[in-house]
Amino acid sequence: MFSSSPFNPVSPQEQVISHLFIVMLIILTGIFVLVAWLVTYNCIRYRHRKGAPLPPQRTGLKWLEIVWTALPVLLLAVIFVLTVRAMHHSDPDTPQRTPDIVLIGHQWWWEVRYPHAGVTTANEIHLPVGQAQLVEFRSADVIHDFWVPQLGRKMDMIPGHPNRMWLDVTQTGTYLGVCDEFCGAQHAWMRLRVLAQPPDHFRNWLRQQQTVPAQPTGNMAEQGRHIYQQYTCGNCHAIRGTPQNQVQVAPDLTHVASRETLGAGVLNNSPQNLAKWMRNPQAIKPACYMPDFHLNGQQVQELVAYLETLR
Amino acid sequence: MSDIVIPRGLVAEPPAPPSTRRGLWRWLTTVDHKDIGILYLWASLIFFVAGGIEALLIRWQLAVPNNHLLSPEAYNQIFTMHGTTMIFLVANPALFGLANYIVPLMIGAGDMAFPRLNALSVWLVYFGGFILYYSFLSGGAPDAGWFAYTPLSEISYNIGNGVNYWDFGLLLMGMSSVLTSINLIATIITMRTPGLSIRRLPLFAWMVLVDSFLVIMALPALNASLVMLLVDRYLHGGFFNPALGGSAVLWQHYFWSFGHPEVYIVILPAFGVYSEVIPVFSRKPIFGYEFVALSSVAIAVLSFAVWAHHMFAVGMGHSLDAVFAFGSMLIAVPTGVKIFNWIATMWQGSIRFTTAMCWAIAFIVTFTIGGLSGVAFAVVPIDWQTTDTYFVVAHFHYVLVGGTVFGIFAAIYYWFPKITGRMLSERLGMWNFWTFVIGFHLTFFIQHFLGLMGMPRRVYTYPNLPWWGAFNMISTIGALVTLVSVLIFVWNLYVSARHGAIAGDNPWDGWTLEWATSSPPPPENFHRIPPVRSRRPLWDLAHPEDPDWAREGAV
């Protein structure tokens, strides 16, 4: 139930938050039980009974007021100290150097850049386990929010206001995340995956992403590449090794076939689903910015054949 | 000059003649605070039905994963309208309506200080609501959420007219709230009957007074930012548009510097209701009157120092986060003081479980859950996880429904006999109460878990992750139970207004002045006002052997 929740931390930062959360839940539950018990006790003990005399008309007790003002103040003082300590441990200071990863929110997908390697991908972040990564958060349009519960705090992605934080994952695995600031029609399908890999796997992945895909071979794929040009897909999407290798309006497709999902999580990535998407993206992710190109079945198959070469 | 007679209290306009008109024309032209109070309550009920239908559509859509019942555009309009409606067209008018009807009676006044201004205020609410809902007919309702974050609400990302209607509608309602509050402050300060000093003011009137100050200080922040957004949208201004050198975050500061006080604006009058209902049905005076009253002032002051706790995820820096965390924790103290005083009022009492009292008791327990999860949000790292998730949806429904809506129900069961002259059915009332409380907790408690499992708020659908479908289905079933409850409530209003038992002047054996006049009160409110020598003038009348003023003298 709580497998991908804040209570299943995979980073030292989230460990701190999870621990504080549990401490707070215990304190708050204790207070609730006290209040609920007092109310229940009063309701049973002091319910109206037929013929009972009027109760004493007591109007207050000063020392009691002082007690239930002072005790919460003391408790909150303790909680405040715990809070400030946890803030620093769960969100350590960030340096002013080039970030390891730049995450850019778009309506409704994630652009992931690795500035050192010159790699750009989309909707999934690959990370080396055990090596803290400095991440910068930006937005290309409206406010988005990066939230992967198991990794730590969430961070807004605000146009004109870049934010930074550390991602320090200590366990290999795939962690689900999502945009957590309402960002328009398809906010629901702006989902994200973080793939934490052993460092050597991560290096291999990065090297693979740096390569320029080979020219497609085979009739279908070549036809697909032709359709890609003809339908001006490159006005929005970039593929390195083609003339349109810089645009950043829509996800970079250089290695699209190597990704796990399509449409920022709306479909699992498979040739069948890619064909489904291509036939009419508006049927799958209504109001997304990719129009329905009214491709026929043949064209769809050829495009899929081409895109599947981009591994 | 010498022939000008200044009447007692502040009456800037000539006193309005009692209305002799009947039917629709009477309601359109009335300046009687009781009629206006009823008009407010009607507005609240009408929009409660609209906002409730929107809530049901939301729950219907989310009942199962990957649902395609509503398009994402339609869903976003519906949740935006649900939030806007419930805050501005249900909570505000219900509380202003109760204040309008009850406060002048409680303080022994003949009407509000400015009767015509009062009429203007209520019609501005109707007009604002009409403009907001007209957006559905004009090509699309607003769809940027009830707090309309920029730049999503800017023309570059929102080209429809919905946000414009939202903006104009809210401006009208915002003006209305400010005008009503000025009116209430003037009324409470200048028109109290002799003997009713500020230290004897009934707590409902006390909270309405504090609330009104809160409104006239908080609403201008909203009104100003609404105008700035209009400048951005119509005149290509750039206040909130980073592309033109503005700041996207600025809107959040402006909006929440209104928005968080607004939370207290809709809760303080409800606190006032509980502070009347709990003593009357415990047959004891309120415990710690001064502390209940002054803690409201503390809440009002602190409510201006907490707004940025809505923005901990923005990346404001730890120092600023800590300052607002401190304020947000502090505000729990006066709120806790109130809770403990209400519990102490019940202590050693003789509790009558009328429907009104049941709402008040359910409030203490339910609101405590919402208040405590609120403290969790002040713990910044917890907020970094839970903000904008279903955990926060659960939290604010516990506060706003468990606090404000339960309070409105309590108030209606308590004062309906005064307003109509007939009792609401207690049998239907109990059905209404239990179905609502069960439906409410069924809907919202489980949403805490959904949030902790990673479900963001404001999503039109969600993937079929483990347990998500089942938990959402339970929440939807809860909403359907609540629907049944609301139908019972409306039926109760309808039947009881026609056939309910005759109430008499003082069916609950209450102690404040509104119970000293007939039910419903005559146009001039009172034929004769009993002497006020303590906080409970009607107790003093009924118990000459043990009057409160003797006790007060001792204190």
C-alpha cells in the first residue's frame, strides 16, 4: 500500500522526513485520542437525565486556561526545533556549479538534460546509485512540480525562478513520480520515472544516449523516416543526426525506443502502443499539444518501424 | 441645523420604512436585515446544490482508474467551479446571512446600520454568482483552479473567457464582503442596546465582529490582485508573467495573503455558532468567555502571518519557510484554547443531544482531525511531501466541512425556529446528521492515505496503481451517502417550513436577546427589550434568585 510512499525512503534525505513524519503522527494521534476521549466522556457522563437539577453555572477557571495555553506552546516549540533541523537535513545547501541534471517542466512532459554529457531525454531520469546528483529545476511554460515521494522533498518548477536540490538515491530501482502542481488540461498524465542504476550501468546508459543513431535500414524504416520529414515532425521534436536536432518544444526522440513509457506515462512503450499513439494522440491524451495527423495504417507502421530503430 | 435629530447609534441614512409589499417585489426591494439574511441563505443553498453536483461529478469521474466519463477540460472546469463556489458562494453567504439575520437581534438593534448598503451587498453576491456561472454558457467555465495560479491563468496559457468571468465574479463578491463587513462592524459597535457592553456581547456577535475586521483587511489583497490579473489578461500587463519581466510567484503571495485569512473568515463565525449552541444545550454558560473571545483576536492577527505555508514547495529558502512555519504552528494555540473551552463547557453540564448540539459535538472531533493535520503541514518537511496531494484535500475538507459546514448546519437547526417560527424535524435532523457525518468521513478520511500513496490533487484520472482504485471507490461511495443526507436536509427544510411544530419565542430555552422576541420577529424586531445586566439577559429573567450579574460582579 505504501510501497511508493514517503514512508518507504530510498535516500538519506527522505529518511529524515519519513522519521519526522512518524514522530509527528504519534504526537498528533495522542492529542486526538485525548480530545476524543474528553468529548466522549462528557457526552456519557454529563448527558441530560430526567429530573436532574440545573448544573452549576461555572464560568471558567483561570489556571486551567493557562495550562492549556502553555502546554501546547511548549510542545510546539519542540516540534519547531525538530522541523528546522529536519529542513536542513532533508534539503541540504546546494553549490553554484553546473548541475548534473537539469529538469525542465513542459505542458505535459518532462525534459531531462545531462549538461556534462550533452544528453537530452524525456520523462525518465536515470541516476547513478550512491552518487548525489545536483539537480536544477526549470519550467518552459507554467508552474510544475517535481515529486517522487520516495526520494525526498518536492520542488516547484517555476518559469523565471530556477530551483536546485540534491537527489541522493541509495537503492537501485524504479521510483514513480508525478507533476504535483496543477498545470493545465493534462496535469494528470505528467508522470515521471526515476531509474536508479548501479554507477557502471548508468555510465553505459549515458554513453548509449550520447551516440547518434545510425541511418535506418530496411524499406519500412526508411519510408518511416521519409514520412517523419514529410509531416514536419521535426518542427517540434528533435532527433540527433537529422536536420532538426535542436528544437525543444516536444520530447527529444533521439533514443525514444529505449524509454519505458510514452506520453509522460499514459502508455507503456511498445511498438503496439507507439502505433496506437501515432494513430491519434488526441484519443489517448486529449488536449495534448500533438495533433492528430490522420495517418493511415501503412504510414503508422512505417513510422513505428523508423522510431523503433532509435534505441 | 438645530432641527436635525441624530438617532441613537450610527444611522447615516433615514430609517427604512417596514416593508408592506408582498411576493417577489418585496424580496427584490427589501432592506430589512432579516429578509436580506434569508436571501443570503437562499443564495448559499442554491449554490450548495450546484457545488454539490460538481463534487459528485468529481467523485464519479475518480471512482475508477482511467475513467473517460469527463474530458480533462471538463473536469478541470468542474473542480475549479466546485472550489470557487463552495468558498465564495456557499460558505461566505451562509455566514453573512446568519450574521445579518441574527446579530442585530442578538444585540437588540432594529436593523443593520446601513440597510440599503446591506441590500446592495446581497445582490452583489447574486450578481457575482450569476456572472461566474454564466461562463458555462459562454464557452467554458474557469479551469485554472480556485486559486488560479499564474502563469497558467494568464492569457498565454488560458485563452478562454472562463478566467475572466471568474475574475469579475470574484471582484463583485469581494466588494460585497467588504461592504457587509463594514456594515456589521458599524452595527455591532454602535447599535447595541443599553447595558450590552462589549464584554457582554454574545460570542457569535464577537466572532462576527472579529471576522468583519479580518474581511476588510484581507479582501482588498484579493481584489487588488484580481484587477492586476485583469490588466495582464486584457491590457497585456506583465505583473505575473515572467516572459514580460513579471513574477509568477508574486500572485501566490498576493492570493494567499488573502487566501489564508479567508480560511479563518469562514471558520470564525462558525466558531461563534458553536459558542452559542454548546452552552445552551449543556445548560451552562460558556467556559472561559474572555479566552474564547480573545483567542479569536489572536487567530485574526496571526492569520496574516501564515500565508506562505501554502508555498513551501516554491523554493523560498529555508529562513522564510521557517518563519511561516513558526506562525502556522503558533495559530494552533488559540484554536486549541477554543476547543478546550468548548469541551469544558460540556463538562459538568446537562447535555441535550438536539440535532444542533450533535453537529457541534461532531465538529469538535472532526475539526480536531483537520486542525492536527494542519499542524503537520506547518512541519515544513512534511509539507514538502504532502502539499498538493490528496492528503491536503482531506485536510482542508476536514477543516472546512467539519468546521464551517457543520457550523452552518448547527446554526440552521438552532435558529430555523426563530427565522420561520417552526421547528425543524428532529427525527429527520438525526437522519441528516448521521448520514452526513458517516458519508463525510467515508469520503475524506481515506483520502489521507491516497495522498500518502502518491496521488496528486486535481488529476482528472489516475493509473491503476495498487489500491488506488479501491480507495477512490470507497471515497465515491461516501460522497453518495452525503448526497442522501443533503436530500434529507432539503426535505426537512421544505416539510418543516410548512408543517413543523410551532416554535414559540424561545424553544431551546436560550439566553441571548434573539430569543426574547417573537418567532419570526416583527419587522421592527422588538416590541420591548429586556434589561441587559449580564451576558445572559434571559437567564437573569428566568432565574432572579441566581442572576448572572451577581456572578459577574463577583468576577
